[in-house]
Amino acid sequence: MKLYLVQHGKAKTKDEEPQRGLNRDGIAETIKTASLLYKTDPPPLEIFHSDKLRARQTAELFAEKLLNNRGITEHPQLAPDDSVEPLLEEIRTSSRDLLIVGHLPYLSHLLSRLLSGKGDACPVQFRNSAVISLENREGKWLIKWIIHPDIP
């Protein structure tokens, strides 16, 4: 199983838009990263995102490039401060490649739990619209690569 973790793209401020949708940079950077992912690995079979507008828009941009706008699901437990336990259980029992679009600190806690079993030992700094690729090898999760919009 492969797992891809993505922090949502750059968003508008609350003053610009209370729902905090993606700003122009967030859209452009997400499209670029989705294109890089498309060239790097086979597409995931499903994309999960939180109920926040910026995460949904980021997931939609990835789905447009990778999945022909299919396989995208709003997940009820991906808010910034949610427990990662329910999703960890889903990941443990699934064999489908999955891309998760979410927020900090949730993604940091999830990555830390996958790599070390602890929730506060995240070895990677997340960046908007970047993708962290993980692979499960013999029951251990390893970081395979990281791509971000600044890659030429």
C-alpha cells in the first residue's frame, strides 16, 4: 500500500473569505504538485479530504489530474485537532493506495504515528501543496519521497 499525505494549498485569509478557500498561489501550486505526482507514481485509488473548503478544493485539483474527478471522499475525521486513531485503523485494514488532504497538526501526528508509533515525533516539516509519499514494507512505513511546488 502507498500513502500520500498533502497539506492543503495556500488559502485566503478569513478577512478575504470566511470559508478560507484556496488563493491563486494555492491553486497554482496544487496543480503543479498534482502534475508532478502524476509523472512520478501511479495514481492513488482514492482521495480523502476534510470538510474544510481549502482541503476539498485541494483534493479536487488532485482528483482532476489523477483520477478523472472520481474516487474523492470527504472524511469525517480529518479536522486539524481530530484524533488520528480512526484513520490509522482504516489504513491498517486497507490495501488501497490513498491520498489524504488535510491540515496541521493532524497530518504531523498521523505521519509521526506511522513512522515511530508516537504522536509527537514528526521528522518532516509539512508545506502547503507538497506531497509526502509513504510505502508500507513488511509492516513498516517508510518515507519514499517528497515533492513540492518549488521543484522546477
